[in-house]
Amino acid sequence: MTQTGQETISVVLTGSGGAGVMTAGQTLLDAAASLGLYGLMTRSTGPQIRGGEAAALLRFGRRPVLSHGDRFDLLVALDFENISRFGAEIPLGASSVVIADPAAGDPPEFVVASGARIVHVELAKLAKTIPGGRISMVALGALAQMIGLPESAIVGAVAASVGKKKPDAIVTSEKAVALGAAAAATLTPGARIAAPDRLDSERWSITGNEATGYGAIKGGIRFVAGYPITPATEILEWMAPTLRQCGGVLVQAEDELASINMIIGSSFGGAPSLTATAGPGLSLMIESLGLAVASETPLVVVDVMRSGPSTGIATKSEQSDLNIAVNGLHGDAPHVVVAPTDVSDCLLTAQWATHLAESLQTPVIMLSDQSIGQARAIIDRPEDVAFTATRDIWTGGESPYLRYGLTDSGVSAMAIPGTPGGQHTADGLTHNERGTPSSQAHDHVAQLDKRQRKLENFDYSDHWAEIDGDGEIAVVTWGSSTAPIREAIAAARDRGAKIKLIALRLIAPAQPQKLAAALAGVKRVLVIEQSHSGQFWRYLRAHYDLPGEVTPIFRSGPLPFRPGEIGGYLAHGGL
């Protein structure tokens, strides 16, 4: 294996349904991880439920990689059927290499126009020379040869994933990989990457959705109800067996209305509870979220955002659910909204969301999105963070029991149903301190103040935002836009620029004093987000005084921000 190469390398595999593109991509990611490389894999599919075109987009690095780069170094096309649909998602350049089967026909226009070098390998023909041979394994062998990864790493990854179930597949795959590598050995290599000399830390292979489920369980979630919806379903799939191992339960509800009401009931009964959904499901849950606010019932709703409105593009990402998450509940209904910044941060944010819900006795909406929820990354093992606060449980005492007592903190003890003396009414009506429905103005105002006070008085510590660097220029962002921005800022700093990054993890309630302190000395602010109407920028304008010259930069999904694009904004002020 070569000992020279670039710091990161980006590859993409495309093919029609059944060609094994996603399996091949996962195998390549596992192989890179076994060599000590970091990695990221995202997937792109069309609007179909099953089958159809697919693309596995991967990036590897000797340093952590949590976003894609500006272009792909190598494209492996198992066929050219419908690949043009991915043209905008697969930026190529003159230095890019395309491996294609000559039997697949002419490459699409976007490939030709890029100036990429096209090389031919008879992938299908080689696969047919091996009984049970798969074109995807031949392609992996050719790809590994081109970028400098050893064949043994590919075969080892196959053995680790299917060896116990299908031992014959190891031999077949090894032959197919060898054939692909031999065919590519006569070609001029493309961009290459060298693995580090040693693995310097424990690594995890995890998706954002898996990390969300794990963080929620670490935070104490023990009941989940949900209805499958792209791109949040994997949270439910991962948590179902995992919850059973720690005494929890997952129920598949008949729809989103049922799932939100189930977790309200389970939380009222004392079990920390969660549901996971996407934008259309969150829309259906809004009325019941108001009930949870009024009854002060803690729960977590994870919204893995996708392109909207309505059904939108179910398989593509966008940060456009911010408005409904923050302002969607009718009346004055203060609640918490948080957002992870990348795949790894999904774990901490989900754990923190559970801690906030239980401590504040309020709904917490966690805004993830498709681009990090369904992405798989090779990351350093996250640090253990202990959130020790738990729900304030009433175990008896003074009579009568005041479920909604007007405490200084705004938080009042909850009685678990069946606790002697703890009887009270919990519904969506305005009520007094005991929970008895009331139409009196003083009760209405007192409870509104109480619910607002507990959110305003809480100490959110340093978790409210990720703040990095210093300088007179600051970029303020949130969610999945953070990773490419972080990479762009790092490149700008290498050129001598001084730029501060502020990525909000706590969206609501607003923290004006903390952001003002973080922006002290800043003369120019760039607000960057992925929404068509600039939802985040407008939210900041409503709640914060941003200093100096402010440049909003926003556009819709589904195409992600790329570091080079952000670098241009940094250089030119977004103009």
C-alpha cells in the first residue's frame, strides 16, 4: 500500500436497484475503518419506495470527516441507468476519475462536461466468470486498487459482515475483488490515500439515527412509540431491540397521532418517553404537544427533517422545520428545541434532550435531519457526559398536593399515578395550582408565567452552543450546516483568517445574553442555513441583537453546503 497520498479522498458508487451499491459502499467504509481511517457515507435515492437508482457517497480521511468535500475524486458506475438524476449531487472535476463498464453505454452529459477521466473495466463480464460473482465486488476491487487500499481490507470487511451466515460468499467475494483489482492495476491510478501507521483511538461506526437512539437511552428513555417514516425509521428500528436489553419497551403505533399520545400517557405514568418522526408527522403531533406543555408532561420528539412542505422529497435533507418546531404550537406554549451539529453530536444532543425534558417537565423537540440521521460515520468514541438531574417526583407530604405549585424555579413535583394523596387533574384546560380547571385570569397568567419561568431560569451551561475560535468575523449556524462550515473555516484559518464559529445546539428558548457574550468584538456576522426562506436568520432577528454587518446566507435543500462554497462566502461576505 502506498505511503503517500492526500488527507481525504471522496468516492461515489452508483447503480440501479439490486446492483448492490449500498452494500458495496458499506463494505468500503468498513474496510477503511479497519485500516484506521475516518469516514463518512451518505446515500442518495430517488422517490421510489424500493429499487430504482441509488448512489453511495463516501469520504475517507486521516483526520475526522463529517461532511463531504467540494468534489468527488472517483466515481464507480455499475451502470449508467438514471445516473443523471444524481448529477447535481456528484460534483466532478478534471482531476476526477470515472470507472465505467464499457457495456453500460455512453456516460451522461454531466460526466462528460466535468472533464473527468473515464476508464473502462469490464465489471459485469468479470463478475460472470465467477459462479455467484457480484459486479459490486469486482467494482470494489477496482476501486481499492485505484485509491490505494489493499484488497485484503475489502475481503476482511466482507467476511466480518457475511462470513458467519454465508461462508461461501467470502471465497466468491475474494475472487471478485482480486479480478477487479487486477483489471485496474493496468490503469493510471487516481487520487490515493494512505492509512495511518497506527490506530490512535477507539473508533465507532455509527449513523446519526443510531447515535440518537443510543443517546436517548443513555439519558433514561425507557418507552418509545412511533410510526415508521423516512428518514426517522432507523431510530425506531435500532431502539426496539436495544430497549429490551435495558428493560424498556417500543410500540409501533398505528399513526403519528397515536404515537404522541402514547408517550404522553407513558410519561405521565413515570416512564421517560420518546417518539421519532419527520416533518409530516410533527405536523400531526402539534395539538398533543400543546397538551404536554399545559400538563407539564416531559417527553422527547425527534424530528429527522426532510425536504418539504407536505410529502416534499422524503429522501433528501433540509433545515426547514425550524419554524414549526419553535412556533407551531398555538397559544403561548414555551418548550425546548435543540439540534445536533453532526453525526457524533446526535448522541450528546439526544441525551441532553432527555435530561432537559425530565428536568423541566416539558416537551423537547430535537431537530436532526436526513443528511446526518441516515449518514454513517467512522468517528472517535464520544466522551461520556453525565447528566445527573432527573424528574422531580412527589412522594408525599403536605396536603393538598399542588401539582402545579408556583415555585421559584417554575418546576413543581410530579406525583406518579397511585401515589397516596397525589390525586390531581392533568389536561389541556387552564388550571390552578392543584390542576383544577379554571377560567380565572389570575390562574391563567400565573400558570403561563410558571411555564415560562422554568425555561428562563434553567442553567443550560455550555451545551447551548459550540463556540470555536476568535476574530472580528463570526459565522452563526445550526444543525447539519455546521460540519461543512467548520471545514471551510479551518481552511480559511490556514490562510491566516481569524473567524469565530458559533453553532447553536439550543434553538429555543433563546439565549440573548450568552450569544451577545459570544459575539463580543465581532464586526461582521454571517448567518448560514439550509432553508428557502431564511427561517434561522429571521428567528435570530426576532430574539437577538446581532452586531455590525450581518449577511444572511440561506438556500433550500436538497443539495448540501460544501466547504468551498462556504469559503467563497467567507471571502466575499456572501455577496
